[in-house]
Amino acid sequence: MDVKIINKSSNDLPKYETTASAGLDVRASLSEPYTLQPMERTLVKTGLFLEIPEGYEAQVRPRSGLAIKKGITVLNSPGTIDADYRGEVGVILVNLSQDPFVIEDGDRIAQLVFAQVEQAKWISTDKLSDTSRGEGGFGSTGKK
């Protein structure tokens, strides 16, 4: 799959860190450092603009190292970048720790994972098929 990209940041293009990586690391594009306070959220720009082929999306996901070491995660994870979006890629970060966290230009803040998608077609009906689970909801398949 080919994805067109415009990079208006001072950073290199996102890349896969290993040959088997599913996600590409995305970096912050900032004119000055930003301190994310505990329980604060902010939109961090990346300087990247994408043209994703129809039938695909880019998922914005947290970096596990930031989450476990610093308590920093992507708030709407996974965020979706639709194939018809042409604006700058932004990442909504939240600081779930008790300590301020400084974001600097070039910091790896999230990862992008590309996935194929299909659009659903609704079929109106008066009855759904029966299953062993039925209407069991949250926690209904766990230990009793």
C-alpha cells in the first residue's frame, strides 16, 4: 500500500523501527517545548499530512514505553485518520501520571498503524439470530 505524505516538520518521515513492527513512530512538531500537566490533555501537531488510499485508515495508538514509564497515552485510542482527511495529523495526549511531562520537538509521541476497513450496509429487521450469549453484556462472558 502506498501512502502519499507531506512532511512540514523538521523531523524525518515516520519509520518502522524493526522489520516486523506494525506501527510507525510519529514525532511531535513543536516550535517550543510544551509541559503537559498531570490529568491535562492537549493536541500535539506532527507536521504530517497524509493521503491514505480508500478502503484503509490510519490508527493513532499510544507508545507502550511512554504509557508504562511516564503515564502518557493517546486519549481517544485508537484514533482514526480517515482516507478522505487531508489536514495535519494531530495526536491527543493525556498525562495520567502525577508528574508534569515535557514534550519536545522530535519526541516520539504515538504510532500509526494502517488497517483495511469496510463500510457496513444496514439491513433493517425485526429479529436477530439467537446465540448462547444472547443479551449478556459487560463482563457476561467472564467467571461467574
